[in-house]
Amino acid sequence: MFDGRDPIYLQIADQIRGDILDGTLREEEQVMSTTQYATTFRINPATAAKAFTELVDEGVLYKRRGVGMFVSPDARSRLVAGRRDRFFADVVEPVAAEARRLGIPVEDVVARLRELAAEPAPRRPDVAATTTTSTDGESS
Amino acid sequence: MSFGVEVRDLTVRYGRTTALDGVDLTLEPGRIHGLLGRNGSGKTSLLSVLAAFRPATSGTVLVDGEDPFENPRIMAGTCLVRESGDHMDDKARATLQIAAAVRPTWDAELAGRLVDRLQVPLDRKPSQMSRGQRSALGVVVGLASRAPLTMLDESYLGLDAPSRYAFYDELLADYAEHPRTIVVSSHLIEEVERLFEQVVVLDHGRVLLADDADALRARGATLTGPGDVVDAFLDGRRVLERRTLGRTAQVTVDGGLDDAERRRARDAGLEIGPVPLQDLFVHLTASGDRP
Amino acid sequence: MSLATSVPAADRSARALDPRAVRGARLALRSQLVVWVAFWLTLAVIAVGIVVVTVRVGEVEHSAWDYLSAGCRWFSFAMLLFVTAGGIGPYVAHGLTRRSFVTLVALDVAVTAAVFSACWTLGHAVENAVFAARGWPTSVQEHLYADGSQLGLVTLEALLAVLVYGTSGALVGAAFYRGGGWWGTLTLPLTLAPVAVTESLLTGRWIGDLAQRGLDLPLPARGLTILLVVALGMVVLHLVLRRAAIRRPAS
């Protein structure tokens, strides 16, 4: 489930952000508890708590005392704004650089982008894993 | 309730063998600590002193602020389960009854559930059990005692894979509800590293590393690319391992890379990879490689 | 001495027998009970066997129960040896102190002595009744008493003997546990010393000349000496186990 270079808590935070952006987690909806995260993914509860702390600091989640963590009312708009700011630097610039390296004309890239924009958006494949609390189907 | 641990300049000798050599260590209360080290690195000796199984040869050991040796309050709140198991050669049922009678924080319901999940044969004596069954009995005693300082010394390694995963699940679930200081020792790291919040690595009776698990995971990096480019980038970094395949070299370095360094490496055409905790451990504790 | 320093000391000695230790000991004693019952039944069967065989071959001229007196003593020795060597590891692993373990061993020795001396006396009493009906003598040799009918002395000797054999067994177990095979064996003259001293004071077995001199002492002096030996043995037991490392059980 969690691998790659980033610390697990960053991966968890990213996953929650993604769930909010694509609507899997709605505003004012409760997020899994650190305990549920810990037992579902076999990680230390503190690791999950670290992800929550980061998201609370960003204003994406907020804590209701004794109840748990909830998605902030303006979480999605915050995330969208943040991602828009970084979109060109993080996504478009590497594409442009790679296209130049491979000799792909800018027109081809633009044409492909237009094609994709016309298609309906695909659903994220890993949505189910982040919303169920069952421990089944989790290997290593 | 959780016990913290303070160890200063701890030395343990058996005759002429030095098992622990001036160990300094702090284990914060209420966390899950990984104690990693190769066989013979001193893991069991350290845990034995913390659990008052043996006296220190010299140095200071404080558990919850007091010397644990022959200390009724600290010993009642400390549970060490060794791989070999320290049970009477009586039926498992009797061992659990005694544990229930003498452990102030014993949870009978948890014990019952673990006995079922890990399939402990209650009517057998340890001498009649398989290694896995003895391990399972140890795990039941270790978790159900719910001791403020719980230490599992490779005790779960005798379990088969499904039982080990059941053990990890129960450990995390119970820890989340009843936080306490837990120390899990192991020389097999991949499977357990995500349980840890903090990690201590012992090597030749000394503390080699003690840090946040996340910090340790980010500590090393592998750089892959043309040999000369990799070498130019190394710039005095400590190399843990170097492999070459034709003109391509892969070098594992100690110490993480900051964002600027990553960009520089990528621009130079190098591929950067993570170093799993297991690999970092293997490189750092490989024989003859001492810092 | 101020109150502040005296309170923790009192607290500590009270903790040596905290309720957790007592609860654990009660459970351990329960498993001992089964062994005790089996042992005394076996002893009774053997006694009956001796009588039956003696009647077949010749005449009964001596107490049959008395032949088993060494068995009673060495069995208490063996029990305490195994309780000590086998119990200390699991006991400390359960989070209890060596100090409270030694206290419980001392209690176990006392309870064993009380139960065994009662059983021993009962055996003689039953034998007295049976032998009297048939006109057989119940005389014994090398004891505080010359005849099985002197039940008071029978009880006293068994009580003192089991106290000492139990203490000695615990010492042998502790020496082997703490020091391993070599030290355990080398220290046998010391760990068995209580038995030697006591037998020379009670029955004149073991050490001839010394024994004769010991037997000349008045009985209360001998009894007190034996109790002192037991107390000394328990102090040594405490010293041996005080800083003992818990071994890895062989499996």
C-alpha cells in the first residue's frame, strides 16, 4: 500500500488530499481514526497522527474533541487553490522539458491534452482502499 | 500508564565477554520502539537488564525513574518475553492463570482472544509444544499482561506468517486503546519496521543509531548512473555500498539528500532511490564496518 | 531516624509478600498438592508391601513405616530442589522479586514440614494400632525415639528433619541455578551441610564421633541448633539468589 521514497505519513496525507479533491471524502465528513489507520495498514498510530497534524495545520481537516477528525468545510477549495498554484511548476514544466528532450512538438502535446479534456474523467483506482476499514485484502 | 527508560553508561559482562559496552539510551514512554541488531549485538542483554532479569555490571538504569532491579513496583509493571520463553513446565492454562493472578494489569478477555487467534494449546506443557506454539504462548503473556513496559525479544519470530500478522494487528489495536511503552526486538526488519515510532540499532554492544523511524527511513539514498557522474557527486559522503554493472554504478550513501541536492543529482542524470530500513541496517552493521 | 526514612523500609518488607505473590504461590502450591498426595499414597502402599513380605518370610520385629523415613526426608529435599531451580525463572519473568521468591520458598519449606510431619505421625499412629492388634513390636533404630508409639517425638523429629532437608534442597537447587553444574557440584559439601549437622544431632547418622557428642546435648539445645541451621540456610539462600541472573530455559 505505502511504499516509495516518501515517509508513510506524507503518503497518508497525500491520499487524504486526493480523496477530498476527487470527492471520495466530502466536506464535514469524518475521516478514519488513527487507530483505524494503524490497524488497517499495520502502521504505528503515531505515523497516522502525524499525517493528521499536517492536514490540520493546512486547514484541510479539523478536530472535534472526543469525536474525531473531520474534513473542513473549505477543504476542497483550499486544496484546489494550492494545487493550481503548483500545477504549472510541478506538472507542466516537467512535461515541457521531457517533450523538448524527446523532440515532441508542442502542438502534439497540446492536441493530446485537448483530446483528453474531451473524455470523461476516469475514477481513481485506489478509492475503495482508503474508505473501507476492513483489514482484508491488505498484503504486507 | 507507561514507563520510560533511561540508560547511562551501561556495561554488562559475562566472564570475559562484554555483552554491552557503555550503552546510553532513552526510551520515551508510550511509544513503540524497535530494537534492532544482529545476533549477539546485545539486544537480549539490554532487555534482560531493563526487566531486572540480570543485574548490570556497571552503569545506571532507570525505569520510570527507579532502578528496576529487585524493585517490586517496576518489576510488576515490566514484562519481557524472550524467544525461549520463561514458563514453568506446566500446562499453558496454568501459566496463564498465574500470570492473571500476579499481573496487576492483566486482561483476561484479550488473553482469551489471543489464545484463539494464535491457537495456543492450553492443555500442553511448553516442553510438549512446537516452537511456534511456545512463541504464541509468550506473545499471549506479553500482550495480555498489558505491562507499562512491555518487551518482546524476537519472541514472535517463531510464529508462522498468518500468526505473525495476527500478532501485529492485535499489538497495534491494543496499543492504540491502551498506549504503553513497547519494545520489539528483531533482526528481521522489513516486516515490523512500520510498527515502530522510534528505532534503536545495537551493534557489538553499543548503540549505533537511535532516532525517529521516519528520520532513519529518510537517512540513506542510492544514486544510480554513469560511474564517473556518480563519483563526482559523492563529494566526501560516506559510501555504504557500491555496485557496478558495466559503466553504470549504484552507490548507497549514508545521509539524506536535501531538495537542492536532489535537483542537482537529477539534472546530472542520476537516479535517486530510497534505502529501506532493512538495507540501511545491513550496511551499517556489516562486519568490519564500524563508525 | 526520621519517619520519612523508616516508612519506605516498612513498606518494602510488606511488599515482599504482596497479594500478587501470595495468589501466585497459592496456584503453584495447588499443583504441588497433587504430587504430595501421590507420594504419600505410594509410601503407604510400600509400607503395606513391606509388612506383607516380612510376614511371608519371617516375623515382624520392627516398625515397617520406619524403613521409609529416609524416603520422606529426601522427597522433601527433591521437591524443594525442583521448586527452587525450576521456579525462580518463571517467577521473576512474571514480574516478582527474587526476595519475595525466597520468602515463598521459606514458607513452602514450613508448610511442607508441617504437612509431612503430620502425615509421618499419622503413618506411625495407624501402624501402632494395626501392630498392637497383632502383638508386633513397633520399635525403631537411630531416632529421637526408640518406639513408634512416642508420637510427640516422632512429630518433632519429622518436623525438624523436613525443615532441614527442604532448606538443603532449596540451597542445592539455588547453587546449581546460580553457578551451573560445576559450582553446583563443588558446593554440595556446603549445601548439604545442614542435613549432615541435623542428622548428627537427631539420629546419629552421617558423622560418627561428632554425632555421639551431638547426641549428648539436651534436646532443647539440639532443637534450637537445628532451627538456627534452617534460619542460616535461608539467609544463605537469599544471598545466593539475591543477584542471580535469570537463565534461558533449555528447550
